[in-house]
Amino acid sequence: MAETGEEETASPEASGFSDLSDSEFLEFLDLDDESSASVSKPGPSELPEKDGKSVSLQNWKRGLDVSSPMERFHLKYLYVTDLSTQNWCELQMAFEKELPDFLTPEKAAVLDTGASIHLARELELHDLVTVPITTKEDNWAVKFLNMLSMIPTLQSEGCIREFPVFGEVEGVFLVGVIDELHYTAKGELELAELKTRRRPMLPLEAQKKKDCFQVRLYKFIFDAMVQGKVTPEILIHHTKLCPDKPLGPSVLRHARQGGFSVKSLGDLMELVFLSLTLSDLPVIDILKIEYIHQETATALGTEIVAFEEKEMRDKVQHYMAYWMGHREPQGVDVEEAWKCRTCNYADICEWRKGSGVLSSTMEPQTKKAK
């Protein structure tokens, strides 16, 4: 434990959530800011590759038919924000997956600022320590140690931040990070998601819709965890972890400092699942999104989100059909074509050029389930 008496958690670098996928994502979309228009983009017939060479758009498109996106990107699980960005524009999300090195300086700067704000808030409750890891088992062990340090606090009606969540939804394993969980004056468990804005104004409804979907999915996964619906078998099946593999010395040392006598990931896994199901943690009652201005940290407004499970599950089923390779990615409807103004892939997007259809080999079509 830290000398201050506050909770101590491992740093995001060690916990496996360093990509900021759920704490801060896509807040660079300020639609009336024309600075993004000056960003250099790949031409209509060429796309960048990691080795600096280019590949023709036609060859890149042909490669999409080889396997499902889950297989093509070698993904064992998805992040919650992978699905929430589909809510904004599925085709933009697909381009970002296919071209991972194409990150604009503006987006990188905004993500860095968002990361700093989230880190400052987390340090209000936790001291962070860096735990070197060498295996994926160590990676997940740090997640579990963080959870074990926060569950008692939540059980005693305290406030926690950056709580990892995971579970199977529609046959696919999802991983995420809840910004904050705390109790209201009435004793209700409230999820508070922080969203930072580059401009001092609330987002448009389309952005709010994406954010609302994200927190609904968080609640669905968290509730399943505390209700015992997520099991070690499900976790191992999807992640291909080896529960009997010995943990690294740094992780073992950190575990001992936290009062846990363990040797393997399986030992920690057992403790986590017992803690989740036996601690009588409640389901989440209230979903709240807080928007703040990045530069001044001024509160811009709060959105209370109603949990609509059927609508959420319908969307998840639709999004998962893309990841499983049952259909091609789709762009936005004509009514939301204004989103293309800030998209870095507008010049190569045939959905946009075709006013809502993908031409030739990219034409959307339903694939048979494998």
C-alpha cells in the first residue's frame, strides 16, 4: 500500500489498457473545427503500409475478403470502444483498423491530453506503480490485482476509478474500463463516464448517441460479472490464457505487497471471481456521462442515460456480424454525411463517393455464417 494510505494500483502500461481504448477515445471530433481539413491524407488510389510502401486500393479491398476481421487482425477479443466507434461510422473504424499507423498529429495530441486528465483524476484515489510484465498471463494478473484492490472499496460504498470489465457478449469477448463507480446519496451505484472536449461546448447528438451506447454496454458487462455470469472458463476460452503458468517475479512481488499469496494466474483468477460473486456487489443503477473542456477543465454538462437493453443488444448483434465476417462494413446514412467532413479517409471512401453504397468489390452483401 502507498504511504499516504490511499489505494495503490498498477499503472495502465502494465494493466494492458494503455491504448486508452475506453477511458478516452475519438474526442477529437469537433465538427466545426476546420483544422482537420489541412491534414495530409492518402490519395484516392494509394494507402500507406508500415514499411513506408504503398498498396493499391483495389488490392487492399481484395484482401478484405480473405478472412473475418477477427481473424485478419488476429484478435482474441474486442474493446468496448471498438463497438462504440462503429456507432459513429463503421467504415471509418474499419479503415482505422486496416491502417493503424495513420494517426494524425491532431488526434494524437487530443488523446494525450485526454489521457493526462484521466490520469490526474485516477491519482486522486490511487497511487500508481509500474509493474514490469513479460507474458500475457502477467498482463492479466495485473488487471486482477487492480480489481482485487478495488472490490473491497466498492463493497464498502467507496469510490473507485479505472475498473476493468470483461465478458462474453453475442459470442465475442469484450474488454473495457469503467471510468468511475460510486454511490449516490440514496445508495444507488452510479457509473460516471468522463468525456473531454477540445471545444467548450457539448457534443452533437450523434456523438452523445455513441457515448450512451458505450456506457450501456459497460453496465451490461459489469452486471454480468457481479451476477456470476462471467466464468473463468469463458475467459480462458477466448483469451487462450494458461492459468497454470507461473507469474513473473515483479508481478509476484506486487501481489505479496498487496497481501495475496499466489503463484499463478489461476490463483488470482479464482480470487477475483470469488470476490465478484461473494461480495454482494450490486448491479449498476445509474449511468452518467460528464463532459468537460480539456483546456480549462470546466464542466460542460451531464447526460443521464437510460438503460435500454433490447436496443443495445440489437446494435451489438449488428456490429458483431461485421467482426465475424458475415457482412461488409457500412458507412453512414446520407442524413449523417456531415461526419465525412472530419474523416481522414474521405478521399478513399467509396461509400462516400457512391452516396451510401460501396462500389465493385466493396459492395455490402450478407455473407453466410461460417
